[in-house]
Amino acid sequence: MKKVLRIRGVNLLVEDIRVMADFYQEVLGLQPRHIGGREGFLYWDLRREDFVGLFRRRDWPDFPDGWHHVEFRMEVSTYEEAVRDVKAKWLERRSGPWGVAALRQHLEQARRDFPGLLVDEPLIPLSLYFNAQDPEDRNLELLYFDEVYSRMEIPGLLEVRLAVAPEKLDAVRRYYERLGMERSQNKSQDTLTISFTLPSGQAWTLQPVDQGGGLHSVIIGADEPYLARVSQTLRAHRHRYEETEGSVAFDDLEGYRWEIWEIRRAQG
């Protein structure tokens, strides 16, 4: 089965798209690709992949704890290979609230491969898009591309931590292992925390929390100048934050937890 190569984007539910977009532009230095009344997308670098998506909360009342979806990048050589991977991972058993997208030449085949699911053309060129849900109803977008791109971007998404109810931890772990994630060694004193390391260098972490089901925190990898700029901006806006050597943490206007960690690039 195919591995999850990288976390491509994290999408959040918010009350006001433009207010949050302004906040992320000022504090995180994100660049807007599209800001509308119902959704918005902001990137660290418009030429690359990592982004933050914003969706209007009242349009998605049944989604868990502010979560909209996260995108995962996979790699395949053909549409047929992507379909085999989806079916080998039993993803059809927990398909998401919307469906499948395939290039125009594969649309009719996709309707036969995924009966009962909405099939459409994707907004970006890729072999297959499949929407699934994990055991706590978090929505995931699996994007099967035919080109390689898995390295971590700096600044960009380093780790996403999920808030998982302890009694569901084992089921959620098994789901992400079957999805194509490799468990990393737990170096934390919290023996219940489970992390997966992706080929990009990013991490996907299950954090036991009494009220699970949503997002715990988002961690950004950055260099020292970026870290200093975030601290300076938060201080100028008198926005509460915590700072240690090599890191800054804060809650945004919606209460989402962000942490910025300094990563030193390899020399030479």
C-alpha cells in the first residue's frame, strides 16, 4: 500500500474568513491565494504546497470541534493504481461527506469504481482525490499525484496534533497505520501519545485528550528570522504568547493552538 508522503494543507472552521485571514497574514506572514466570504486559502510560499484553509463555520455545523479537513499527499503512476490503493485501505468504508475527483478522461470509470459517491473533476491536476473520515469523524482529503514532492517546507507545516479521546486512541492509531503512516519512536514522557513520521519530515500525532474529536495544535517549522518576526508581531499587537529559546506558542483569535519551532537548515 502507498505511504502518506506529506501533510499538504490544514483547513479550519472560523467565524469570519477575512478577520482570520488578516490575522494570519500579519502574524504568520501568509500570502493570500483566494479570500472570499465562505472560504479562503493562504500560503507561506505561493509556489509551494503548504497552506492554511479557512471555511465559514456556520456552513459546516456538523464538523468536529472546528475541524474542516487536512490534505495528505500520496504518489502513484496511474489512476488505476490510486483506485487499488483506496480499496486496499478499506477507505470506502468511511468515505467523507463529499466524494471523489478524477481527471476528465477517468470520470466515467470513477463513477463505476465508486458507486454511490459524488464524482467530479478536481480543481488541481492529479490522478485521484478521495475524501475519507477517521474513526472520530475528522475529514481527510487524500490526493494521489503522479509527481514526487514530499520534502518539508520552511517555514511550513511541521506537525499536526489531533485531540483524541483515550478510549478511541487504539482505533484511531490502527486507522492511520492502515492509511499508510509509519509510527515513530515515542521520546515523550507521555507514553500514551502516538506519533507518525512522514517521508517529508513532518509528523502526525495523536494526543489523548478527555474531549477528543478535533484539532489539538498545529506546529510550524521555521528558521530563526521567521521565529523572531512572529514574536515581534505578536508583541506589537499585544497578543498573548509564550516564548522559549527556539519556540513561540500562541492561541489565535479562534482559540486554535499554534507553535513555531526553530529548525536549523543543514550546512553545506
